[in-house]
Amino acid sequence: MANEKITSFDQLISTVKNKERKRLAIASAEGEAIIAAVKQAIEKNLISAVLIGDQVKIEELCRKKRLDLNKVEMVNVPDSKLAAMVAVETVKQGKAEMLMKGKVGTSTLLKAVLDKENGLRTGGLLSHVSVIEVEAYHKLMLVTDGGMNIKPDVKQKADILKNAVDVAKKLGIEKPKVSCLAAVELVNPDMQETVDAAGLVKMAERGDIKDVIIDGPIAFDVAISPEAARLKGMISPVAGDTDIFLVPDIASGNIFVKSLIYLVGAKAGGVVVGAGAPIVLLSRSDSAQSKLYSMALGAMIS
Ligand code: COD
């Protein structure tokens, strides 16, 4: 049965509340903002949690933030590299359905996830998907990959896209509209993303990328606005109605998402997908709301 289509974070949260609660393993949970976010997510019935890290510090923070110690499980692993490995192992053993980065560095956690023997590899590419809600747009925007793959080639972009399609489906978008973003709508060999975009459209045409309505190269104005498409004389099946915005590289994706958050107050959540379980990678500057949305997103797709 197709999932109900999610069009806002409020709807996402109420949907997750009504699902079976998923367990989150947190690597180095000894951070004030982390404990505050976990408390909020537990109180909203979104998740349950295994807090892995320095137990003395975690307990102290739980008391400070009034998170009932009976409501969480704890594993004492003060060393952060080891905590990352234990958190990964917890997921691997099926004792948690998703993973979250606490005070451990992003690359330490990702390296533990990518470990050939003990990690959570599934054979596919891991990639980051941001989900954005802005007042000015009529649906959720999925932006990928502004968080993990630095300069993906066309083959990696195809995998990044397939991962995002999986996320879209979990959000009830059965055949997402995809814009392969560039600065222009014509293929220009000096702009690699335009060449890659044309390649991806061809791959979808041949069935190598399934269940998408795709166009590219396409500029952001056309992807987001039917009026811009009309003024440019562009006829595109995705114009003004894009679900997945495939960006050229990590820098453009990261700048794009952060612009929306800081300039127009976008609501945002993000996860790394493609591993054995979703990975919530919160940044220190993420708002409490964004942290909650990312956890809800992880729970929704796990
Ligand atoms: N998916 C699957 N396997 C991968 C991936 C991936 N995305 N990336 C690397 N691997 C595998 C490789 O095939 C190899 O077997 C092994 O992992 C190591 O590969 P390296 O040496 O290329 O990778 P690392 O360990 O140097 O770096 C991987 C990172 C994810 C740490 C790196 O790509 C990175 O730093 N990305 C940016 C993360 C970041 O800073 N984000 C900022 C916003 S939070």
C-alpha cells in the first residue's frame, strides 16, 4: 500500500507518532543540546534512545535537562571513537533502527559506518538528503547531496538520486519529479553538471533510474517556478513542481539549504541514507526544531 503523502513537518511528526516507536543509537551522547533534543523527541513519542558515551556526563546532563533516566538506555563508552563503533554495532545487532551523531566528529562516525567488516555498508553509496519546508513552495523539497559526497561523478549522482527516490517514496511521493540543477538549461561541456544532468536524464529514459519524472540540466528558477519556465519558453514536466533537487556538489547543496534556513526561515531536517539504517547527522548550529525534524525523518524512513 502506498504511504500517505507527507507535505509538511507537522504531518511528518504526527505520522511518526502513530507508528511503532523506533530506537535511536547515539554515539557520544554527552552534549547538552543532544540531550535536550532527545528529551523532546521522547516526550513527543517519536523515538526511544540508547545513549552511548560518557555515562557520568550523560547522567548529569539528563538530570539538568530533566530527562527521566528510566526512559533511556545507557552504555558507558567514554572514548568517542569507541562510542561510534559501539553505536554502529548496536544498530548492526538490530538493537536500534537508526544512528545519530552526538559529540563525535562527523568523519569519525562515518568512518565507523563505512568500516568494511564492522560497519553498516549495504554495497550502495551513502548520501545525504535534506528535507525542507518553506512557505513559498507548495510541497516538501528534497535536496541532495549537500552533506556527504564531496564532488560526485555522474555514476555517483545516479546513486545519490536513487537514494533520494527511496526517501521520497517513504514520504508517500511515489514518482518524484527531479530537477538536475545547473546554471543553465543547455549542455555546456565547460559546466560538468550540465553534462552529468543530461546523462542522468538519459539513464532514466533507459530505465537505469526508475520511478522518476526527471529533467536537466535545469536552472533553479525553472525548477521552482512555472512562471519562470513560461518566461523562458521552457516546457518541462518538472517545471514549478520539483520534489527532488539534485545539486552539483556538496558545496552548492550546503549553501542552498543553509540559505533557505537562514534567509527565509525554512524548516529543515536531514539524514544520511544508503547504509543499513538512517544516520542523523546534526550540526552544532542546528536549531532544536531542526534536530527534532531530523530525528522524526530518520524514524519515518527507518
Ligand atoms: N558511500 C559508500 N562508501 C563510501 C562513501 C560513500 N558515500 N564514501 C567513501 N566510501 C568508501 C570508499 O569506497 C572506501 O572504501 C572507503 O569508504 C574510504 O573511502 P575514502 O578514503 O574516499 O573516504 P574517507 O574515509 O576519506 O571519507 C569519507 C567521508 C564521508 C568522511 C568524506 O567523504 C567526507 O568527509 N565527506 C564530507 C562530510 C562532511 O564534511 N559533511 C559536511 C556537512 S555535515
